Amino acid sequence: MTYISTVVRGHGGLEVRYHPERVCQFKYSGEEELLPATVAVELLGPAEPPYVSLSIADARSLLDQLGTVLAEHDAAESAKTDTTGDGVDAGKAA
């Protein structure tokens, strides 16, 4: 199961933790439920830190996609600074 707890502006970094499969006992009913393994990503700083809890399948999917997303970002950043000294676009210089 994957879920997001909230949204926040600004934070002091993040923390990623693995939570193995575990049994959770409900406080009032006493009933137990087996919770699957998850990966928690928590934004540090706020009094009530927001977090995302990812299923293992979703964490693997995120890992697979991050390389492509970061490469897109790097290409965009590179394109912003990829000009010649005389102001002519490097791709148009002959």
C-alpha cells in the first residue's frame, strides 16, 4: 500500500527508512493486522513531518524512474548554460 500524508513548504532534508513486514495491533479493538514491508520517505523539519510510505513495488518503480528524471534535469540545466562567449547559440554557430 502506498500513501502520502500531507504537503509542506520547505523542509530541512529528508530521511528514508525501510520498514519490514510486521504485525500491528489496534489499540482499542485488540485486533491484529499484518502490514507489508514499506519504504518511508520523511521530510525533516516541521513539527509533524510529512511523509510518503511506499510499497516495495512502488519504491522499485520510483528507483527505476529517478535516473531518467534526473538525466532530464541535468540536460535542462546544461542547455541553460550551453552558449558560446559571443552570445551565439552553440548549435547555430557555423
